Amino acid sequence: MPETAIRAARRIRRAARAADSAARQTDRANAAAALQRALDRRDNGGVTGH
């Protein structure tokens, strides 16, 4: 019986880690998009004014 509880705990930890990884990946994508928008805004005011 204790072995089953250990396996269940491992499964929960792995699922939590996978969800954490997905959240981290979403955060990274959002940060990259925000950085790109900031760079685009900065580039639009240059000498050429493109």
C-alpha cells in the first residue's frame, strides 16, 4: 500500500511540473512579444520614419 501512495505522489509532482513548464513557456512567449512590440515602437521614430 505505501508503494502506491508514493507512485501517486510522483505522478502528481510530474503533472505539476508539466503544468509549471507550460505556464513558464507562456510567460516567456508573452515577454518576447512585449519586447518585440517595444522594439518596434522604438524603431518607428527613427530618422527614416518608416
